[in-house]
Amino acid sequence: MKMQRLIYFAHGWCLAITDSPLIEESIEAWRYGSVVSNIYYWLRSFGSQPINLKKLEVEPHDLARLENLKHHEQIVHLLHKVWEVYKDYDAITLSEMAYLPASPWDLTRKEVADEKFNVTIDDNQIKHYFIAQSGKSQIGAINQQVAL
């Protein structure tokens, strides 16, 4: 769960700061949280245990994408800043931060029936939410510390 929240925050800040998505996949508003479904299915065997990198199966094209990421200094810097800000929060606290009233997840879930799952959260909604957050407390530190 913590990995999902960290991806959500990194994606949101990337949209707000660079006007580009961090990931190609959609973030979905599942009943109990925002989820990148392919990441969920990839990591679900670990449950709530730490992710064991030696047991992860990584496709060659994913390794190539990660290798290519090294050439995007701004994104690497952004990911480091997101980690610095959010690393000490547990999964529950990160979830509470992600699901505040009027958050993209909250607004999306209110638009659909409770029984619906896998509803995409619009990237524009995520972007504007994180732009609005950029002036607030330590969260704004990411925007201030990542040079455009």
C-alpha cells in the first residue's frame, strides 16, 4: 500500500511541476484507495511485507525505461524530493493524506456508485490538486526545491 501512495504522490508532483505524467498507466480510484493496477498485481504477492527486490520479476523493457530515466535529471531530483518528504510516513498516514476531502480520489469516488471499481482518476484533476497543494506546509517544499 505504501508503494502505491508513493507512486501517486510522485505522479501528482510530476504533473504539477513538469506538466508531464511520471507514469504512462492510469491511476484508478478503487473503493479503498488510489491504485496503479499493474503495480498492484505485480507487487501483491508481498502483501504488507517489505518488497524483496531479489524476488521481483522485471521485464527487459521495464529495465530499459528505468535506465533511460537516469537521463532525466529533473525527474530523478523530483523522485528524491518526494522520497525525502514522504518516506517516514506509514502507509495508513499516506493514505489519509491522499484521501482528504476534495482530493482527486475523493471526488472521483463520489462520482461513481460504491460498487464500481477501477475508475480512472483524471490526470488533470490530479495535476490541479497538487498545484493547489504546492503552497501548503512541507508539501510545498517539493515544488520549491525542484528546479524547472
